[in-house]
Amino acid sequence: MLIPLYPQLSFLSLLGYAFFAFVFGVSMTPWFLRFLKKNRLGKQLRVETVDGREATIFRKYHKDKFGTPTMGGLLIWGSILFTIVLSRVLSYAGVVDFSLLQRREVYLPLFTLVSLGLLGLVDDYFNIMGMGKKKGLDVLPKITTLLVISLIGAYWFYVKLGYDQIHVPFWGDIELGIWYIPTFMFILVGTANAVNVTDGLDGLAGGLLVLAFGSFSLLAYYNGMYVLAGFCVVTVGAIAAFLWNNVPPALFFMGDTGSLALGGTLGVIALMTDTILVLPFIGFVFMIEMLSVIIQLTSKKLRGGKKVFKAAPIHHHFEALDWGESKVTMRLWITGSFFAFIGVLIGLFG
């Protein structure tokens, strides 16, 4: 089931919104960087892995990044929000026929973006200030908030919009009934955390997110969801503006306020376009990164501390092989591009 198609926006107007988000983000970056530096909102070097051990490999390759400004995700979703609000103002003024702030196609991803962005912002602030047991928002309140946000979205999809099935490419639709709710929650929480763990190298997550949102913009437009496609291309523009100064050596980092927000929103868009089984292709690298963490932790627990990878997530494993940060990023971008292309083809013809 797809959300009703309304209204129709021209491809040219979508490009215009994307261009504006990019220009706005780039123009605001100098001021934003000065603000971060002035308030000493810099990244704290990780001292231990997710299972409590010393992060020796991470510290070896990232020791020079200590103090680099973070919370760049605030600029990303701030640019998206500003562009969408501006489109509504232009619509009221009669400059454009339709705005991007449409209840049918944009309220849900926008709610996810802002709510998870605020959650990540708190987590980033706790990390910078050295608050929490592991210098950041503690696991229980963080995961609880994620689950509550995902439950709200699942309720809206299942009860308000009547979503209760998923599309299997080249097969057809499968009815899930009430099981659609936990499926929705799993996708949102899973993608949010997958992008979060991928955000560990300069430019890595940003470049992959440009590919992912660009791919879903094509699928949304093809399915007649023009406003949602507009939201996706605006997101691409905002991320590209951030990426301009995040490529090696990064001037600032995305932080949890960006990775959680954009990851969760990516999952919601896959659900809205009924392409959640295409998501593993479009977000292939995100999936592999998350699986590498799960495999590593499981191996340590069941095999007496023995590891499968030199470090996890897997991009740190490749770093430990002395590929070099830029080469790891470029090769994962190439991998992501290839699988995103396959995902788009499946989404279009499956």
C-alpha cells in the first residue's frame, strides 16, 4: 500500500529545492564551525569498545582527531527543516504551487528526523561533557527513546494509514497484520543504529547517505510520491553540503545527531515506499557494518574473547590492514554505489 499521490511536483522544482538546501548548508557552515569551536563542542576520543575493552586500534588511527568539532548533523537536519518551511512560505505567498510540507508524505519522515536528531544531540552533548557511564547518553534511556519514537511511527502507519503488508520483489505482497508494528520498529531502530556505527571515518557515512537518499528519491518519484521525492532530494542537498567539509581531513563530524536522525529517516522512507526488502541493497554497507559489530560481539562472548575482525565496525578492520582511511572510504563508497544501483533496479522492476 502506498500513500495517496498528491500533489505532482515538477522534476525541475525538486532540483531547485535540493540546490537551495545545498547552498544554504554550505553558506551556513563557516558560522556553524565558529560556533562549535567557540563553545568547544569537539569530539572526545573513544577509550573503550562496545564490550568495555580498550579501543587500541581506534586510538592508533584516530588520535589526531581528538577535539574536532562534532554535531554537524544539526546543520544537516536544520538545513532540511529550513528548506521545507521556506517552501511552505513560498506556497502561501503564491510563488510556488505546492510546498514540501505535506501531511501525507512528509510529516512522518520529518518527525523522525527531528525527534531522533534531538535524541542524538543530547547524546553528543553528554559525550562532549563527559557525562554518562560511557561518556554519552546511557544505553537504557537511549534505546528506550528510540523504541518509543519507533512505536509512535508504527502506530501511525498501522492504525492511521492502514499499513499491514510488505512487498516482496518479483513475488507480491505479504500480509503481516499486527506484526507490521514490530517490523516497523525493527527497521527504524535497525537503520538508525546501522548508520550510527558506520559513521566512523571522514566522509564515509555522508557519502553513503547521499547514495541512499538519492536512490529512494528515484523510487519515490517513480511511484508518484513526488513530495516524498522532494524531501529525499532536499536531504541529499543538505548532506552534500555537510560532506563538502567532512571529506578527509574532516573539519567537523556528523555526530549522533546526524547519524541517528538520517538513519531512522531512511528506514521510514523505505517503509513509506513499501521497499523495505530493497533497503538491504541500497543500504548494503550500513547493513554489513552493523553485522560486523554483531558478529564480533557474538564471537567474543561465545569463543572466549576471540575476534573475527581486527576491529569492529568493519571499516576499522580495513584500517587495521593499513589500507588508509581515504582508501577505505572510497572503496566502501564504490561498494555502496554498486549495490544501490542493484537496489534501484529491483525497486523499479520488482
